[in-house]
Amino acid sequence: MTDTPIRLLLADDHPVVRAGLRAVLETEEGIAVVAEAATAEDAIARAAQGDIDVVLMDLQFGKGMNGAQATAVITARPGAPRVLIVTTYDTDADTLPAIEAGATGYLLKDAPPEDLAAAVRTAATGRTTLAPTVADRLMNRLRAPGTAVTRRESEVLALVAEGLSNQAIGARLHLTEGTVKSHLARIYAKLGVDSRTAAVATATELGLIRRQ
């Protein structure tokens, strides 16, 4: 163990969660919690100060930017800290944007304390730690890329699950109604379904979208 601890920034909009993470991690040798942030914007600003090694980032912050967006901004800077996502969400609609944004690891909040500490140490070295459910689905996507739902398709699916019409989905995602229909056709083919209801049910069961 080196004399210099791994310096952490805890980014989560729930004070109780930040307190819990702090309580777990401050008992670990070689790890120091040096800052907290309650919004994604605050996390970006604090991470830019140059004294953070790993950011523990939630995905949902209520209003403003989300964790994946903040991760993209943080990791784009030279000499950026590593970002470890710590969240309750493990669907493709959540994991893919975060990983594409540059997150080093992805852990769920129900992970054992020893797994959290190990993930922090792994992230600090630039190596990846993924929650088992996330790793399994990423492997499945690699094994069968032709059947994997794309990020855009998962966005369409999520809005279908909210009950939006094709026209409303197009307006939300800045797509034409015809493009939305094309996405749905590909989704139906990939999931082996023939209706919106069946698509939502199957996608939820497979962990492609969040349960409502």
C-alpha cells in the first residue's frame, strides 16, 4: 500500500446515500473521501480541481444533468479522475450510456462493502469492475450483436413503456414518425414480438428497460 490514499469524490443527490458510502469507505485503508457533490454539475466542477482520483457517480440526480452526461464531461478532460458508477439501475438503457461516456466501472448500490472498496481500488488503477448482471448482459451483446438492442432502440422502448405514441416519441427524440416506426420494426424483430405491449414486457424481462 502506498502512503498516498486514493482520493474520492462522492456524487449522489441523496445525503443518506453519501453518508453510507462515506461510512463504508472511510474504514478502508488507503482510501480517503475528500469531497461530496449533490448534483452532476457540482461533481463536474469539483472533479476539475485536480485532487480527485476516483469519482463515485450516481446516474439520476433529479433536475439537471444525469450521471452519464457528467461522466462524459469529467472523463474528457486531460488527467481526469476515474469514474465509478454506483447506482440502483442496471438496465441497458442505463449502463450503455454510462460506459460509452467513459465510466471505468459500474457497480450496484446493493453490492457488499468489500466489493465497493475493491472496485474503488480497481478503478484507481484504470481497470474495469462491472456488476455481474451488467457484465453478463454486455457479454451477451457481444456474442449476439445482431439481436442486441441499440441505445436509440432502448430509448424508443422506454418511451413506448411510458405510453407515448409514435408521434410523441418522435417529438421527444427529434425523429420523424417514420423513423420511429422503423426502430419499432427492428425492435419487434429482435425481440420476437408483434405488439407494443409484448415489446415492453419482453424488454423489461430482459433488463433492457427499467420496470415501471
